[in-house]
Amino acid sequence: MNQNTKESRRSAHPSRLKPLALFLAGLAIGTSAPLAAADEKSAAELQAELKKANTEIQNLKKELERNRGGIATPQAAPVATAVAAREESVEAATATQTLDSVVVRSRRQLEKLHDVPVSISVVSGGELDREQATDLEALTKRLGNITFNQNNTRGSSLSIRGLGRRGFTETQDPSVGLIVDGVSYGLSQLGNFDFYDVQSVEVARGPQGTLLGKGASAGAVTVTSRGPSFTPSANYEVTYGQRETVFIKGALGGPIIDDLLAWRGSFVVNKQRGAYTVAEDTDREADTMYNRDRVSARTQFLLTPTADLNAKLSLDIQPRATQLQNGFTEFVQQPQRYANGTLVDPNGTGTQARLGRDWFQGRNFTYDQLLNSIGREGKVYQNQTQGQTAGTSGASAEVNYNLTDKLTLTSITAHRIYNFQARNDEGTPFDVQKNGGGSVFYNQTSQEFRLAGKPNKFVDYQTGLYFLRTENEVESKNGYGADAGAWYANNNQYNTLVTNAGLNASAGGALLTNSLKDLFRFGQQNINTFSQALYGQANFHLSDALTVTAGLRIGTERRTTENFADLRNNGVGAALNPVSSRGTALGGFNSIAYSNASVANGTAGNLVNPSTAQLALADSVAQKYFGAASYASLSPAQKAQVAAAKAIRASQIGALITGVRSDYKDQIHTAVLSPKYKFNDNVTAYASWQYGEKSGSALNVNGVATTVKPERTNAYELGVKTFLLDKTLTLNADVYLMDIKDYQQNVVAVDQFATQDNINNNVTNPLAYTSVQGNVPKVQVSGVEVDAAYNGLRYTSLRAAASYNDARYKDFPNAGKPSELAYLSSPFIDRSGQRLGEAPYWTVNVSGEYRRPVFGDKVFHTSFTTAYIGSTTTDELMSDYSWVPDRATTDLAIGLGHHKGNYDVTLIAKNAFNNNAHEKGWNSYTPYPYPRWFGIVLSGKL
């Protein structure tokens, strides 16, 4: 190492950066962050200090970022430094004087939030830590106009401006992108774990993709972790709380080789018993619902061989662990009649009708026990409770090389894997479903090259190449127990086998049991994608006041989906198999199918042109179940019993698939054009047009290949960003309009296979329909967003974000029917003009913090976060029974600690007022899974 390099690094030592650190300590982390002044100085003095510090910034930027663990690129924002300096200064934490510029990591550029021409909100890691916000549900409560759609680890999703909800489909891209430490996630599921050692989280609204990573049609959430530093550090946090909660976080790091290699290691242990127990039919309390059993760790290394070259390697892992989420169902009394007054469930396939059957009587469990069991007893009744096992891990390498003082090349190489496995229960303690559920085995590999430069005062830009390859193996499993036949039979089938007078009850019961017992159906879906894109964005500074931002992304998508389905175990009822399913021979015998007509005319179960092998098989069934010498000797009633058992079995086997493939290839575009005008230091206005396309997808519907068209969004926005009240109030507001064509959502479409099957069987009305991923012709979203932060009260910081959002289907003629409209003869209804149920009109996030020095070197602090969300539905079908009323949840914290953070004791309350709002449900609903919780936190530095 030459002497000049050594001297340069010595000059960047933290002790030399005190003036700059004091200034940065006063910077907030966005309009959504609590803001504080650097010290008690006047605005004029701060401005003078800023001018002086700016010179030092230019000389020490690279070294500063290296010492703080950041990446020394011309367009990387010094958030880490601001946060670190702020946390190290009591005055920075408690002062309430004049505000200065707010710097955020926005669009990977050194830009002031005041000047960014887009709707964006940021929350700092310190804010998340103060009330222990560690997952997407908690993060979104602290950011504006974004919601987390709760489900299990596989099915949850993010929505921005009401757009982005998705079901259990891996063939569809998320509408809201998730970027963690510079790596775009191809599936939102990769983020449904704990976030820890977080530096900042930001949400950008509207189509994204012209600046970095993977494109997204509705917006993006960016999570940035604290990076390695050459300054030694070690901190810890230990929490103990209700429901046997043990939450431990730790982070430490520092130099390995001075001025060359640094590291940072962090981990979290999150153990918690759920609030609701699982009771089996023995009334033995087993597991708990929505428990936590997570352990995660991340190690990062920062290498700085020269002043112009640095590299960061990150490795993280969350081993597979089991949590119970599926089956958290509160059963309620199903309405007796549909909306038009006709009777519900004439075929007796509802839960109440099933549990009312003789088969399930006298077994120490009734439908009344199932009803409202969570609210009444705090219990969930199941017997196959094995939970969902999920885990993830990944590695990334980021290399930055300053080609010149004004040109930086960045490379990010990353690989991630994710696995998920569920074993579901039907929601009773009976032996119905066994080892059912889905599994996901996903991995992605991405490579990104970025070139960022500022050749002159007129323009600065960033351009790049992005590549993403994903491989996804999705399995579906259906296993059946001894009670499955009695559960899945309709009334007529059940009555034929069990309760019809004069029939052989023993034979009928055996047929009912063996129709499904130990049958195991296995399905597999292989989904592969390859995405590549060229993107670029530039800021043209036409004058000191006027800047125009323009960007373009051109990408290609290649996607394939291949499906298989077969029987892995025939169980004890192999002789009751169909002859074949979609060309797959199953070894059964051919007979007239069970129907009301065939039973009435005495032909149900009659053999149809049996082969010698089929006749022998039928004779064996007659011998086994009825003790008869041959099938021909059975009475019509006995043959009807065999036909009923075969019908029950065939309905669960469904269509088997030997391998059906669908392909999709397209070119996808994203663009942005945004002029910005700075009227003065306090007021900036902007207008923007953002265009984004969400890739279509390839999928197979009941074994028939099909595709979904790409989603196209034009987003228009007018906004203003202001400093008011002597810069103690930051107020940003925007109005927006989004026109979306071919919005991707579940729709009702013709089931081509089932229709052809009906044609082959001479069905009078052969058209069959199914709910499938498809396109809504047109959706429109409009609204207003406001972000504000106020620091005019001594020791106090307040933050608020509010939005009014009107999201509507402008053209949606083929929407699915909700439960109360199931009586309609049409397979679908027209939702044109109606609002999107998952998009609330109003969302409001309010938070505040009070920090005051006491007892010399101590700081008393208290804070709150309240998230309000307007009424929404939990069902894409928008049933009247699925609406969740307006609700608000509040988290509270109060504590006392050392002014430098050496130690701190804090009491925390989550959902302090125990707001557990939920829908009423047609026959069941899923309660809000997180009731009130109290805990105590001990944290500090070592």
C-alpha cells in the first residue's frame, strides 16, 4: 500500500469528521421519519456550517462511506452515516430546532427527498427498533398507502394504492417489487420473514424499473440493512413478553484488517407461543396458531483494496422452521338462504350438513363445538396439525469501481433459495385430510451491472443491464383418511351408502370408508422464467430551478409452466378407480356413472362392455363388499352403492396430467418522464408520467395450456414538497391517477377440459367454468397522498401519512360470484364500476416520539404508532360477508436509557387497545391473528 493511500485513509478517520457528523445528525430519514436539528444553533449558523461541510463532503465522500460501511458511489446516499451520527448524539436525538435538508437513499442517488419527483416515504431502522417492527405487517403500518395482505408465508402479498393482492400462484409476478440490500426478489414470499439490523425502509409508488433491479407495476419497497464498518461496534437486544416470547437480536462488527477488510454479523432469535391453542379430538392441547419459531443470521464482509474499489459480500440464512397459520378458521353459522331467498346447500356438502351425518355422531364432537370456538374457547379443532415449514437463504456480492471521479461501475451478483411446505387439515378432529397442502422449492439467480455518472452540470445518469433466472417447483398434495368418504360425499351419495332403508349398511359403510382411505394424489408444477432488461434514467438540469427526469426500460420475458398430476398411492379402494383419467389408465372397470337419473331408473353401476380383466375386478368388488359370487348377481341398489363410492373417489382424483406445457414470451417496457421545478429552497413542485408493464404468464388450466396477457399501467402524478413554519414542518402532497389495462386477477373462464368431457358424455349444457388467473379489461385508481413531519415542539417529533384512494373496476364483465349470489344461473357477474374490495378508501399512519434528557446522562423516551385502514374485503369475490370494518391498531413504547445508547429498558405494547376487527364470514372467517401483547426490552452496546 503506497503512502498516499495510507494518508488518505487516515484523513477519513471518524474523529476528523466531527463537523460533518454533527450536521448529518440533524438530518431525518424522510418525510415519514422523526426529524431533529443537529444542535441548538440558529438556522443561519446551521446554513453556514452546511456550506463549510459541503466542501469536506466532496473530499471525504468515498472515505466517509468506507468508514461507515457504505458503498462509495457518487450516487449513494449517506443514510448510514446520518443514522449512526444521530444515534451517537443526545442533542441530535432530542433537539427540536430548525430543520435542514432531508437526505434519503432514494433511487440510488444522492438526492434530497425535497427534490425527488416521485411519491416516496422512508422510515429509519431506529424507528422500527423502538417498537420492535420486524416483519412486513409491522413495516407497512409505518409507511403510507401500502398494505400487507395477511396470509401464510406463501400466500401473503403487498399492495400499493390498493393494487397488488394475489392468491397462491407462483406464475404471476408481484405488482409491488421487494428489493433487499440491492437484490430484487422475484417472489414476495422471500420477504415474509423477520427483518433485522435494518438501516432504512422506503416505499416508492407507481411503476418502477428505469433505475435498477426488476421492474414493478405498482411500486416497490426497498429494505436496506446496516453494513460493515471499520469502526468496532456491538449491540444487543433481549425481549421477554407475553405468550412465552423470547426475542433476541444482536449485531457486532469492525475491522478484520485495518483499512482493508471489515465485517458485520447480525442475528435474531424469535420464539413465541401463539395466542390460540389447537385442540385435538382427545381435547389435548397441542400446538398454537400463529406461533413464532424463527432463527436468522447474516454475515457481511467489506473489502476496500483501493480508494476506488470496494466489494461487499453478504451471506444470510433462516433455517427451515415450523409455524402454524393454515386452518386458523372461525366457523360461524351459515345462512340458510341465498340473497334471493332460495335454500342454501340442498346437496348437503356444507360443514354443518357433513358434521350432522350419523357417521360423525357419538364421537365426542359436534358442529356446535366448532362454531365460534376461537372466540369462545380460544381453540382451533384439528387433528393433522403439522404447520407450515418455511426457510430461506441467500448470498450476494456487490462490487463498486470508480472508473473516474465522475463514473462508477457497479456489479451485483446474487442467489436466493426459498422453500415452503404445508400439511393442511380440513378443520375438524376427524380423519379426513392427511398430509395435504402445497410445497414450494424456489431459487433465483440475478446479475446486475450499473453505470452511474455525472459528466457535467447539465446531466447525471444511471444505466444498467439486469438478468434474472428463476426455477420454481410447486407441489400439491391431497391425502385422505378413513372419514374422507363420508366427508366429501354429497347427500344423495351418502344416503345411498349409509341410510337408505333395506340396503346392506355394513357394505355401504365399508364402501364409504374405502372410497378414499389412504388415497394420495400428487401434482407438480414446474415454473421457469428468464428475464433480461436494459434500463437507463437521466436527470437533465435545464436551469437551477428546472430539472427533467427521463427514463426507459426495455426487457424480455421468457416463461414456461409445465404440469403433472398422478396417484402416488391408490389406498385400499384401488378397485373403485375410474378406468382412466385423461388417457392415464387407472385399472378400474367401466360402469354407468352415479346420478339421480341412473339411480331412479335402476341403471347406476351397471357394467358397460367390460373386458375380461374388468369383469374379474367387478366380481372381486361384489365378493369383497357383498359376499356375492359375481357382480351380475348384485341388486340394482347394491350396484348403486358401488357407483356412489366410485363417484366419490372420481371427484377427488380429478383430471390426471402426464405433462402439459405452456409458454409465454414477450417484450416489456417501463418509462418515466418527470419535470421538477424548485420555486425556492422551501417549495418544489413536480409532475410525472410513469408507464409500467407487468409480465404476462404461462399457466395450465385443468391441464389445458393458456396464457395471461401483460398488465399495462399509465400513472400520472402532480406533487408538491414543502418546508413550512421555519422548516419545523415538512409537508409533501400529491394527487395521482392510474389507468390499468388487463389488470391481472382471478376471473371466471371456460374450463375447456371439463367442457369437452361434458360434450363426450352428451351433457345438455356442456359449458363448464372455473376460477382462474386472468385479466380484468380495465381498472382505474385515483387519489391523494400526504406525508408530513413536524418538529416544532421541544423534545418531540411527529409524523403522519394519509391517503384517500378510489380504486375501481372500469370494465370487469366476468367476475366470480360471491357465496350469497351462488343461486344465479350465470357463471359470473359484472363488477364494472364497483370498487376493488381490497383497496381501502382511507389509510392513515400517525406516529410520535418524545425524548428528553433526565437524571444527567439518561434519556426518557416514549413513542406510539397508530395505523388506520378503512374497510376492505378479504375475498376477491367481494362477498357482503367478507368486508372487514374500519380498524386501527396502536403500538406503544416507554423507556429509560443511557444517552449514548449503552443501555436501555423499554416497555412495549403491540395492538395496545386489542383491536381485532374481522369480517363476519359466510360460513367462516379468519380472525386477526395478533391480539394485544406486552413485553419488556433490554438493549444496549457492548
